[in-house]
Amino acid sequence: MEINEIRQIVSWLDEVDIYSIELTRAGTILRVKMSNEAGPFAHRSACANHDLPEAQAVASDGAVTVTAASVGVFLRVHPYRASPLVSEGDAVQKGDIVGLLRVAQLLLPVYAPQGGLIASVMVADGAAVGFGTPLMALKRSISNDSETGGQRNGN
Amino acid sequence: MATLDERSILPWWTVQAKKGQVLRLGSPAVGARCYLALAGGVDTPMVLGSRSTQLRGEFGGFQGRNLRKGDVIGAIGPHAAQAKLSDAGMPEFGVEPPNFFLTSPSPVPPGDAEATVVRVLPAGEYDCYEAASLEAFWREDWKVTPDSDRYGYRLAGPTLNSRSAIEKRSHGIVPGVIQVPHRGQPIIQLRDAQPSGGYPKIGTVIEADLWRIGQTRIGSRLRFVKTSYEDALSALAENERYLDKVANLVALYRSSLLTT
């Protein structure tokens, strides 16, 4: 794919307020995420990282907002479970799965980016969310300021 | 409930384990049995195109028998494309279980929400049963008795009476066939069904719904809903659509991760 072609795509995206696009051709996948300095999507990345969602706003008190790393339907409860993955006040460790994003039939994990307490859950179970939609607020707990205790699989 | 070391693993989930980690599977919170799928499959010899165990015939699977503590079984391992992903750190994700995608059959009259509902085609000797028995067959819940396994489920419920004694020679049967022995309590032949039997057949659970029975616990209840051959085929096509869709999505998702 030519750089001019990518420039053209980016300029189109800019015009129509689309924040992310993925194009697949034989041998090539192009993924573009736009940044919007004024909006909630104030991060720029050339391609998605499938590790921790990169979009986390860190407030001055060390609280973080867990945001959606993908468009999807936010699930607090696994379809086969009776209770939510986490509730307000729960202590979590870095890398814990705190929610799910349903994209068609896929269920993608939403990870706690740091250890702490779930301060609030901002999105209802089953709500459609976009890239960067704030999902939860996480505050550092005084007793368990754990960055090390989290145990993650797959990385 | 499943855990990998101390970490809880969600149902219908894929995760990469590392050497030395311990996966623990508890009894399932939903359904009757849980499945462990390994990348590339379980490394047991193929017998008649299958790696599963035929317990009664004592062949297939691991030495043709139930697993015992201490048995060691290999996994075939990921194919080349997956192996590339494993090196990079296989991402964990899940899929939506089929019951949220498939249309579930609804019983007439509506019954206990806990009962597993399956669609049934009337079979060879259906018309030989008394009208009251046929009505009860569709209307009542059937309890799965403890005398049930992969070969078949023995059910308890109203007695099914034929209008006259039915004597049949042994004939070919398939998984899903509902036989009625003389005492009038039906048996559903399941995955390890005998290839033949002589009991009269009142109906057949459609192939598309056999997995629902596989996940019905002993002691719980079943309901039968009458269906047609055409609807049975569309139900099977719907199952395949779900599987194709999930396979495509997973392949797309994995390939998108490989390029990042």
C-alpha cells in the first residue's frame, strides 16, 4: 500500500469523524486510529495493541478510567454467570478481567490497567460502546497498591 | 468453575497456559459437562476417524478406557500460524455460547423454565400409541433418571401405552431415537447409541438439539416439542451458521493480532 493512499484514507477519516478503520487486503491489513485532541480519544496509535487497553486517562489522584479498547457491547456479567465480574468497591489486581466487550460472537476481555478498587461502573450491562468510551473508574487502594500482584495470562 | 493456577477462567474461553501451570476444572455452573479443547487436539490415536473413547467396546481414546489419575496425555499442539501467535503471547478471549445465537424451541403449553426443550420428529411407531399417551408425551416434563449416560438417557414420566403390543425385529437406530420399552418409560439413544435395537420408536430428537440433551443433568427435566423434517434441517443449518460464524470471527481476530 502506497503512503499516498494511506494519506488519502486519513484525510477522509478526518473529514467524517471516524476514529478507527481497518482495511484488509491480500497480504495487508491497515489499521488507522485517529486522534482528536479535544475529544475523549486523545491518544494516537498507528495500530492496536492487544495487550492492555492503551486508552486510560490518569487523574491527579492516581485514579484511572478503564476505557473500551474496541467498539462493542459492554458486558458486566458473562452470559453464563449469575454475578458481575466486578462490582463497585471490589479490589482488583492489574490484569484482572473486569468486564467484557462483545463484538459479534466474540467476547474480548477488559482488563484492570492497575491494581485498586472499582470506584464506579459507568456503563450499563449490555450498552453499546465505542473506542475510548469510559467504562469504569478505578482508584488506588491504600492497603493494596498492587502493581505486582496481578497475574496475567497470555503475555 | 475453572482456574489456571489461582486465576479464574471464564466459560467458553481460550487462554494460553505455560509449562508448570495447573488447570483445575470444577463442576460446571451451567449444563452437565464441560469440555477442554487443546490446540491441535488431544494426541491419541485416530480410530475410525475419531480420537474419542468407546468405553463399551474398549477402543479409541486413551487405551480405550476412562482416564485415571496419573495418566499423561499429549496435545498435538498449535499449527504453524497459531504457533506464531503463541510465541507472541496468545491473547485470551471468549465466544458467546450457542444458546444466545440459536432460536430455542418453545414448548406448548409453556412449562418450567428450567426444563431443557428439544425438538422431536414422530418416528416409525408413533401412530401405535394411545391418544392420551401421545398427548402426555408432548405435554409433560420428563425426568432424567440416574440410569443415564452417553449411551442413552432413561426418562421417567407418564406411562406411554401402545394400542396393541408392538413386536419388532431388531433394526437400525441412530442417536436421538426415543425408544419405548414395555414398561412405557422412554429411552433416548445418545452419542454412544447402539447401532440397532428392537424397541418401538415413538420419536427422534433432531440432530440439531442433541447437544442440548448432552448438557442436561441427571435429575433435571426435558420437554419435547413436535417439529417437521424441514424445520429439523433448518435447525441444523442454523447450528452450522453459528459454528462457521465463530470460526470466521476467531480466524479474523487472530490474524488481525498477528499483523500488529
